[in-house]
Amino acid sequence: MKKIIMLGLSAGMLLLAGCATMISGSSQQVNVQAIDADTHNQISGAKCVITDSKGVSYPVDGNPGVVTLPRVYGDITVDCHASNYWQKSVGGGESFNAWTLLDVLFWPSAIVDVSTGAAKNYPSHITVLMSSKPVAKGSNKISAH
């Protein structure tokens, strides 16, 4: 009986190994929009690119647009360009991958989630403020949470 219980517990731990990886995957969609800092209107023709901490660039399709990023550790940078506009600042909403909480109960799964990057989430929405007047560029880094 003791062997059956141990076998059942082991099987359960294996099934839950990498909870965030299995549930959320190792990539994430991020919505990006570039807006005028004064009017808060979307800027027609704005082109944005997100670069991850490994230096890989991902162009955003459209404004607003969506891009799929692999979850890797480190910051991402967002750069947008539009005719007669200068990038002022970048902001992102908070995100947390709650599935990683199960890693506390089944600690071996934390190894899987950490190694795949699934324990981290980028903000689901990023807004880039752009100015029609030349400005000193603010930080363009966004941290994973």
C-alpha cells in the first residue's frame, strides 16, 4: 500500500512538473500601441520593434499591434518610429504568471519553469508615448515580472 501511495505521489508530481510551462507556454503575446503624448490618439504609420535581452528583435505588426515573444529572462526594449514624432516614454501594465505559485508545492517544477522562462510574464499591454516636438528620450526598457 505504501508503494502505491508513493507511486501515485510521484506520478502527480511529474504531471504537474513545470506548471507554468505546461499551462502558459514558453511564449507570450504582447499588445503594443504608439500614441501622441498630447492628444492620446494612435499615431498612423508608427513602426515599433521589441528587442529581448538576448538581442533578438521582433517587429510589431501595425499600430496598435500584437507580437509574440519567447519568455526569456531580462528586460525588453521597445523602440517606435513615426514621421515627425519622437519617442518620449514607454509604459507597461503589470503581469504575473500565477501558475508559478504551484511551483511552491511541487518544487521540481520550478526548475522547468525557470529554465523555459515560463515563470516570467511581460506586460500584456505596452503603450509608447510619442511627441510631435523633439524631446529627450526616456527609458525604453520594460521588465518582466
